Amino acid sequence: MKKAILYVLLFVAIQVVVMNVVEGVCLLIGSTAVVVDKTTQMIIGLSAANVLALVVFLWKRMTPLSPSWLLTRPWSVLLWAALASIGMAIPFTWLQEHLPELPNLIEMEMGNLMANYWGYVVVGLLAPLVEEVVFRGAVLRVLLEKLTPWKAIVVSALLFCLVHGNPAQMPYAFIGGLLLGWMYWRTGSIIPGMVYHWVNNSAAYIVSNMYQQADVKLVDIFGSEQHALMAAGFSLMIVIPALWQLYLQMKRADSQN
């Protein structure tokens, strides 16, 4: 448990230090030459922090990597993981819109990040890779050594949502953390979670750029509350079979013939 918390603190420390260093460098550059806007500064800082975290966690073997699971050719599992991610988006968004609204502390910053072409590098590529390496490959892995599987998954999901630091994102991050943790526990691999995470973040990026309003709701997209509810129901017809197929097909490499 202590080791898992230390891993989380290390990840957060890397983010904070790198972001502050990038901010300082940008201020220095701005005082002598070209002013770097806040969005570009955020993209540079988050990219550098994620790359550094990836290097540290892999170099120090906090997240051991092995091709064993991928060599079993689990292509159907990856397909169902992608479909589960697509299916989860609308029902959870509908549920979140009908719950008490939580403060969104970084709404403007996230909107600017999503609107930037290079923002996809952070949101769609680096975040799914690095967060799976850290929170499933390192944090959940050591929790599974000390706790029962579901206790470990819940604790890792809680840490995952808290690190996001933004109340508006925490419910979805927690639910997503549970699913991602379940996939890691069943397979012993971060690959299914990376696919799920990549599809989820990519879909969010695409929708954000299709609808420029920061506070766009499902009713705005589908035209009415009834149509939004129908879309949520249709999505459940995707996510439920996808989760069932994942339950049936996900196995660890060492348990497959």
C-alpha cells in the first residue's frame, strides 16, 4: 500500500516540477523574445511531464513490461475493449448530467487544450499510455500483491480519480478506473486498458472539436431529452455485450494454452 502511494506521489511530483520548470522557461523566453501562450505552455509541460514519467517508471522497472499477453494474439479482446469504451460514453454522460453538478476547475484550460491540434498528443496519445503504465502497471500491480483483487481495484480507481484534481472529472475517472483495473487484473497486461483509454480520450477530443461550446449537453447534440435517452439506451446495447465478451475472453497469458 505504501509503495502504491509513493508511486502516485512520484507521478504527481514529476507533473508539478516539470510544469513549473516549463512555466519558468517560457517566462524567461517571453522576457527576451517570443511570448509563449498558455495553451502551448500547457501542451509542452504536460508532454514533457508524461514522457519523463514514462521513462522513470520503465527505467526503474516500477512497471515491468512483457510481450507475453500480446503474443497470444488477443485481437478480439482489444476490439471489445474499444467497443466498451464507445458504449460507456453516452450513458455515463447522461447520468452525470442528471446528478448534482460538480465544480469544473479547469474548464477553460481543458477547452483550449482540446481545441489545439497538438492537444491530441497529450489527451489522446500520451495520457492513455502513461496513465496505464503508472496506475495499472505500477500502482494496481503492487496493490494486488497486498489486497484482495476488488479492494485493490477500488483503491487504484480512487487514487486515479483523485490525481485528476478536478471534481467534474472525478466520477467518470473513478468508473473508468474500475473498468481499467478489472481489465488489468484479468489479463495482467496494460494493453486492453490502453486501447479503452485511447478510444475514450479520442472520442472526447473529437466531440469537443465538433461542438465548440464548453458546456454542450446531450440534449444539445441529439435535439431533445427523449432522443438523448434513446441514445443512452442504444449505447447500453453496445457496452453490455462488450463487457460480457470481455468477461468471457480476457485471460492471462500464463493461463492460455
